Amino acid sequence: MQKLNIMMKRRTTLLSAGGSLLGLRARAEGTFPSRPVRLVVNFPPGGTVDRTARALADHLPQRLGQPVVVENRGGASGTLGTLAVVRAPADGHTLLISFSSLTINPALQHDLPFDTLRDLMPVARLVDTPQILVAHRSLGVSDVHELIALARRQDAPLRYASVGIGTPGHLAGEVFAQQTGIRLEHVPYRGTTHAAPDVLAGRVPLYFVSFPSGYTLTGPDRLIALGVASEARMSSAPDVPTIAEAGVPGYAVAAWVGAFLPAATAPAIRDHWHAALQAALEDPTARRALADVGAEPARDTHEAFARQVAEEIPFWKRFVAERGISAE
């Protein structure tokens, strides 16, 4: 009887200890986030990535229960901000908001201090921000068919502008040239503030640029919108066809803004973030703010986004090598 009592006491003690451990674990998991969280934007203020982050940040505190701070860490084509998140504690309190350059840069920069697939955990594709192809009226074309016909008649390649080597606009032009068999000459600029004046003046007649930047340059007495480089038309400009519809079947070049955590972050925290971000994307005020920058909210699972990232990196490495594109 005494032995039975001792065993019962020991079992009660173990159950109590186990219950305490479970309680501690539950409380630990339930405390995320336990302090303000940072959204690290790896580009300067004012661009599409920054404005996407800020549109969502306004609606995240009510879903996370903590203040949300947007921190711009631009520089080196997004490398500085990305590295700050890679080196941050993997506790979920630091989230990277980045552009699709994360899957392009590995093809162009062989000395990156991080590996996108190894060091980052994809959380959510937030918005799609496709490129748009616009043309100066002096070129004398009104659609993609006419542009291709003109390029095939000419001896010299047609010149097109982008906001820099290795940007989605640059690669959208390269993919366009490859799929149509025409010759294009890339003219890189250091941002839209440098490129837009030359395109508007007709010094460079074509321009692949992010939709919000390019569409604002179009109009009766301005540039002509020939097509968007996405799979579907933009809801904010339903009259502009996709380039695939306009004459290049199968043409699409992905450009997105997405969220990432340090790779060692617990899956439960990733899921918490994914749910909070998706809820923020559904907020009417956030959607209006995103529409203002020409961003289409995306509704992907984190698994689908992770697959996309994993597929884009080798695709761009092959494409860049085949086309002989250099970051120099």
C-alpha cells in the first residue's frame, strides 16, 4: 500500500511537471509577437516595395497585437537589407519585404553574401507588380504586332530603356527579344527619374518599366501602352492587353513583392505571419493603397510561393547565361 502511494505521488509529480512544461510551451508559442516587429524593406523609400510594406503595416498591428515599424535598408540592389534579415534572430520579429530581384540577383551577382534558398524562408507573395511596355509615338506603332514588324524591317536594333542592368524591366526586354526573334538594344538608366525624361523626349523609343511608373506616362499626347508583361490584365487598366494577348503567346515575366523570414524561423511563426499578411491584403483601405501603386494583391499559400522562388532562381541563371547578360 505504501509502495502504491509512493508510485501514485511520483506519477502525479511527473504529470504536474509535464503539464507545467506544456503550459510553458503553450505560453511561449502564444507570446509571438512579444514586442514590436520590424518590416525591413531592402529598397529606399517611395518605391513600390516600400509603399507595399507601408500599406500593409498600417493594418498589421490589429492582427499581431504589437506595433509594426517599417525600416528601409536600401543599397547594393537590395543586398544590405536582405543581409540584415538573414542575420537577425529567427524569432519572427524581423520580416523582409523584397522585390523579385531576390531570384534574379543570384544569376548576375556571384559574390552575394547570402543564399536566397538556404538563408531565407518564403512567407507570402504579397502583390504582383508587372512590367509594362510603352512606346514613344514617333516610333509609329500602336500595338505589339506593329512593333515586331517594324523591328524586323529595320537593320539596326530598336533601343529600349530600363531602370538598370538585371532589373525586371531589363530581363522583360531580353525575354521579349528572345521569344519574338527581334533585335533590341538595352539602354540602362539609374532609376525612373533618369529614364523617363529620355523616353518622353523620344531619345529612347521603348521602355520596359514597372506598371505604376510606366502607365502614368501614357495618354493621348504622351507614350502608348503596348502591353503588360503579366499573365492577366491589370484590374486598374483593363484596356491594356497582356503582351501574350497582343502578339507573343506565352510571354510573361513575373515581378512581385514578397515577404521572407530568416530560414531557421519556426513554421508556426511563418504561418502566423502568412495569416496576418493575407488578412491585411483583404482590408479595403490597404487594397486602395496598393491599387494606387499598380500592385495586384496575390493570394498564394506559402508552399506555392516557396516553389515559385525555387523555380525562378535556376530559370534566371540559365537565361542569363544563354543570353550572355552581364552585371557590368
